Amino acid sequence: MYAIISDLHSNIEALDAVLADIDSHAVDAIYCLGDVIGYGPDPIAVLERVKRCAFILMGNHEEGLMFFAEDFNPRARAALEWTKAQIMDPGLPKDLQHEIWQMIDAMPRSERRAEAIFVHGSLRNETREYVMPGDIGDRRKMNEIFALMDRGVCFFGHTHIPGVWTESSRYLSPVELGGEYVVPAEKVVINVGSVGQPRDGDNRACYALVDGDKVTFRRVAYDYEATMRKIMRVPELSDTLAARLKIGR
């Protein structure tokens, strides 16, 4: 059994709660689908925590930090600039700064294992393309994604909205599924949701456990008010980033 986490967004309270939940299960490995940083107030601590993961993919926020973020909205771009300043803070040991930059630079954009494919965004654009619930009606888009799959399951993140998209044109939310899904013979893409900034109307952190062909969507309550207070104490981080944690949007 393995756990999949994604979109942590520098939220240490959410990540620690999720890691505690993961540790309560017989998990052999943790896979991280990217966006470890961005938006939140604790980038260094979260980067340190995820070192235990078997792999960490590059999300669009890591890509933006390393290369370009011109297409980010002003709040996201300001948060990324602040994150960069935290990593380059003169008070941070030089060897740790170097280690962090090396870690981010080494993040792959996808991972293919016997059991599944793993990306941050989609197989058409591994770091930046969004696959939304409404896209199940866009047959060209979904057919192109499924055509790129050389195995039956692809796990992704990026939208912060968990669910299952099937090759037979169905979108299934975790609520509809009762939190569990048995992977069928047809191809499916599965979003594991967001640890650090859920956007499906549920403010609890979200991740997935995978045991054979069974996927379990886990929701974990955490002290989001503590994270909100931290964000609001940082002038460079928009209060909007704090407010959305409370409502899960």
C-alpha cells in the first residue's frame, strides 16, 4: 500500500496531520505529485518533511520558482517571490539553501511505475494543464489524455479537486464514491486532491491511499486557523490565501 499526496503549498499544519494519518496505516511508500511550495507560510519546513517521499514531482509552482511565473496571478506570483526570499534568506545555512535548490531542480515531471503513471497536471502538459470535472464532456481533450496512457491508471493533482475521470466519459467525486474506488479494466485518471489548499468545498486536507486496485480518498482535519494566522502575519502573502483555507475554496 502506498499514499499519494499533492499540492501541499507550504502548509505544515495540514501536512503534519496528513503524515500522522498516513503513519496510522501500513503504508510502504509516499509519492508526492508536486506543488510542495507556494501560497502558504512554511516552505522550508514542508520541503524538509517531504524528503521522506519515494519521489517528488515538479509542480507548476516549483517550475515557476526555478524558471518562470509570468502566467501566475498576482497573489500566486507574490507568494512565489516571497518563497524564493525565504530559501535565499542569509539566515538559512548555505548548505541547506544549496540542498533545497538541488532538490527542486532534480524533481521529475512524471513518474511511470508498474502500477500507474504519476503527473502533477496532465499527460498533455505535465506541470500546467488543468483537468477539471467539467472536462469529462470535452471528448477531444480526454481522448488525447487517455491515448497517452500506456497503463490503466494515471494519478494527478494541480486542480485541488479530487475525483475520478473514466474513459467511458464519467466523472465521479469522492462523495459519490463513498470515499473508495476500485479501479476497473478501463483507463481512468484520478485526482488525489490537495493537502494544503483544498478547493472542493471541504476544508479538510485530502490525499489518497492505494492498496492494489482500491483507491481510498482520505480527509484529515487540521488546525487551518493556525495556518491562516501565519499567512496574515506575512505582508507579501494575500489574506485571500488565508480566507480560502476556512471555506475549502
